[in-house]
Amino acid sequence: MLSSLRKFIRENFANENYPLIQKLFAFRRRRIMLSNQARHIKMSYSEIEDEINQQYEKVFGRKIDWDNPKSFNEKLQVSKLYMPSPLKTQLADKYSVREWVTEKIGSEYLIPLIGVYDSFDEIDFSSLPEQFVIKCNHDCGSVTICRDKSKLDMKLLKRKYDILMSINYAWVFCEMQYLGIKPKILIEPYLDGGLNEYKFYCFDGKPYFCFVTFGQRNLDLSINFYDMDWNLQPFTRPDHIKYNSVAPVPVNYDEMKKIASILCKGFGHVRVDLYSAGEKVYFGEMTFTTARGLGKIEPDEWDYKLGALWPFDKSIRAKVLAEHSRPDWNFAE
């Protein structure tokens, strides 16, 4: 449903009714999130696996081999459900990760914060600049870009963030690294001129591929994969539009590679997301469950090639299931 609705939005991007369509899509998404949370929080590991298997089979045409995962997306599914940790939770938190990034590479790579809030009602919009960005620290997809404060629909905005702040994102798609995050609302400055995203797929503490995005997230987004020498790769994500040419090498690519190499140390897999604004590099986020493990890769053989780069302890799932029948954060501490 979400993918077909997203396609409809993309096709109607220039339509005068686009803002309404976008709001309907966002409302539908938040309703699904609340529904998923209510169901998953009551479910056992076995029940969650059955549901994930159904989703996975619709995308890939096969079930997950939970005992012996080999492909990249199979390993993501096992990892998101059975391999949370306090460090992953800290780094999945878009607020607490800032302290860690400062220690690793310095605060100059962080987008400055205008404010941090425990609820929407704490925000004094009269004190904010005319342009800014709002997002939550504990989820994915909660960004609101404000280019003109006078045009904000405050009633809808409050409704949006009141709902988002009530959601424990771990239970939405069973990505357990989100379970221990205390929700906050972050406001950042709007960076004029736009940002390109460079997402480094890292395995065994080393960046291997750079996933480059152009356009507006979830709408006209186009992508390409490159290796560390900026060679275009023969695989792609069919849920996005393939960029129709080889993009120019960013002027700060060497700097981004160095940052990704530092931040991915010690992880079997993590995606290090960075932004480029002119010659300036900004940290984006540390992503542990790309596309919830449902991001199809074509050709399919590359799903397995990426999976082979990820050193994986297949015994962890069995150890967790021997002690727990349902997700329990305490076992990861």
C-alpha cells in the first residue's frame, strides 16, 4: 500500500493538489505506525518472524533463512530483531549520537541545533527563524522542512508530532535498536542550497560502497551506487529511480570516505550517512537497518555479495530464543 501510494504521489508531484496528497500519505503512514506498534508489542518472536517472513516473501519471492542468513537483507532481518545493543541505541538516537560523533570526528561536522524539546508544546515558534527543519530523534521519516514559517499549519503540525512522540519506533517495524530511546523533537537550521546525501555501506569496519541520492526523499528520489574509487556499480535499488548518468565526484569525497572509515569501526555492518553542502561535510546518521531489510537489490546476486561482506554471528538468535520468548531490551545490556 505504501509503495503504491508513494508512486501515485510521485506521478502527481506537479499537480496543484500535491500538498493535500502529501498530507494524506503522511496521515496514512502514521496510522500504520500506530497499528503496528499496538500489534507487535504483544507478539512473540515466533509471531514476529512469521509476519516478517510474509513481508519478505512479497518483496524477494523467498522466505528468510533465520538459522543461516546469507543475503544482506536476510542478515538485516536477523540483526534488527535479535542484535540490539546499548551502543546501537545511542547511535540510532539522533540526539545522543551527537556526543559520540563529537568524540570521534569533532563537533564541526554536526548540523547546529536551534532547540531540543520533550514535547511539541514546549516549542516557542515566535523565537524561531523563518526557515528551519523539525525532526524527531527516535524514528525515521519525521522530518518537516519549513521554508516559510508564516505558512505553517500549526494545528496539523502539532497533531503530527504529538502522534510521533507517542510512538516507540522499535515496535513499528521491529527494529529493536530504537527500543530504549527517549523521544525528543529537534530543530535545526534550514541549509539553503540543498544537500546531497552520501550513504556509505560499511562492512567489518570498512566502507565499501557509496549510495548517492538526488532529489526529494520518497518522491522523485534518484540513486546510484559507487565504490570507493567512484566507479559506478552494476546494482541498484528498484524502489528508487536510477540516476541516468554518472554523477561528478564530490569535491569532498576523500574527506567523506575518511569520516565513514572512522565512524564504522567496530561494526559488522552500519550505513554511515553524510551530507554535502558545497565543500562542507555534515554528519547525517548511523543506520543499522537499511529499508527495514526490505530494500530489494537488483540484480539479486548482489544481495548475496553484500551479505558475504558482513561477518555474522549466526548463533546469537539461538542464544536469545533460549532465554526469551519475546523481545526484551534487558537481555542486550
